[in-house]
Amino acid sequence: MIRSLRESKAKLSELVELSSRGQDVLITVRGKVKARLTRAGQMGGADDRRAWVAELRALQKRQRRRSAGPTIEQVLTETREDRV
């Protein structure tokens, strides 16, 4: 199914319902396809959650390493002291 952006805005609920039933909806702007509304896949299972948690922990670890410099509070305090 192909719909213009204007029509898609007006009938978004209907198009979401159609796509949730498996029908792809192509959205056009000035006659060119710009987006596709399609049924969402299954939400991630336990394996996806484990991978996400591992990625989050790695990111937190990298951020802790980067915090070797002064905190924003320290920088602001130094800047204020320089003005006096």
C-alpha cells in the first residue's frame, strides 16, 4: 500500500493497524518513497537482553576511564576564583 505523507498523517492509526497485521505501508513525499511502515518484530528475548546489558556495562566502563579529568564543578570553581 502506498500513501502520501499528508494522507499518512491524517490516517496514522489506521495505517499502524494495517501494518501490525502484516501489510507494509510505503509513505511518499512528492511522489518518492521516503519511509516504510511495517510490522514490528518480536521484542528481544533473553539473549538480546544479555547482549544489551553487556554493551551497557562496556560503555559504563569506558566512561569511567574517561573521567580522569576535572569535574565540571571543579572547572566552574576555578573559573569563578580567577574572576576575583
